[in-house]
Amino acid sequence: MARILVVDDEAALRDSLVRTLSGQEHEVEACADGATAMARLERGRFDLLLTDIRLGERSGLDLVAEARRASRALRIVAMTAFGSVDVAVEAMRRGADDFVEKPFRADALTARLERVLEPARLAGEVTRLRRENEALRDELTAGVAEEVLVGSSKALARVRELVDKVAPTTATVLIRGETGTGKELVARRIHRLSGRAERPFVAFNCGAVAESLAESELFGHE
């Protein structure tokens, strides 16, 4: 569903367009002149402006240019009389995305508008999916990071505080402690809260590798 503003000084055609586009589940508003149209555009968000080129006192071409200056995201389709190719070209030059020639069939018009709206719809879908992905990743990162360091003691609270402070930085961190105290868990929390969270975390157990083999295991053997 898109929000569409229809501008035409012929009441019969204007009402017909509202019925046709509303029947396609779009939210449609209509007005008869350019001044009212700009006031509507300034008050609310619209996805598409469908305007006639001939609007009496205010040219539809001027409305196209003004609407384009006000918004780069707004899709604009101009309606022109049959054979007015030069006027249609001028409308495109001023910022219209497409034009339709009167008279037109309702199905041809709706198909043309759908093509014009499709890039904006896809861009909106990509933005929505990206935001959802970021939100889910943040929830997952926060949830897992909290789970790996469970406890309510003051000492552990201090550890979490230090981890949260250093994780966003690029500093090298040395974690010390006896076996079984949770050094790797601390390291994993730092990783999950860092800017490198999407990259692999690799734990290397030096105690399980002979000193003579450690360099080859880490950096390869030649």
C-alpha cells in the first residue's frame, strides 16, 4: 500500500482516480490545484504524486519541479494530453519519474504506477530488513554476552564493568587467572560486545600444544 496524492482540476477524473487507486488498497488523497497540493505534501508523507500538467493558475510543471525540490524520495507521475510529447519530456526534465497520456485505461495506469513505486518499495523493504537484522543481532549479542558471565557478586560485577568498558575499543587485552576461573568466557564476552562480533572467535589452548609446535599451529609451517 502506498500513499498517493492525486492532483487534477477535473472533478470527474479526480474522483475516478481516487476510486481506482483506492480499489488497489492505496491510501489516496486528492486536490484540484498546485497550491493545495504543495500544502498537503508539506503536511504529510506521500509515496507518489500523480498530477495533471494543466492546472489552471499554477502549471503542473511548476508543481513537479517544486515537489521534486522538496523531496528526492517522492515518486512523481505527470498526466498529459495525448500527443503532448514535448510537455511530457519537460515534466521529466523537471523531476517527474514517468508520465501517462490521457485518455488512459485504469489497468494501464495502475500498472505504470506500480512500476514507478517498485524501486521505492524495494528500498523500503531492504531498509526494514536491515533494521530487523540489526535489532536481532543486538538482542542476540546482548543475550549471549550476559549468559556467559552469570553471577551477582561484586567481583564479577566489576569484571563485567571492565569488559564493557574495553570491548568497544581496539586495545589488546591480557586476561589473567587460575585454571577454571573463566578467562575464555571473559574473552568471548569482549568479542561479542566488540566491533568484531561478526567475525570468528578462535580459542587456542597453548597448554595442549608443545612449545616447539605452537608457532607452526598459529602461523603455519614452511
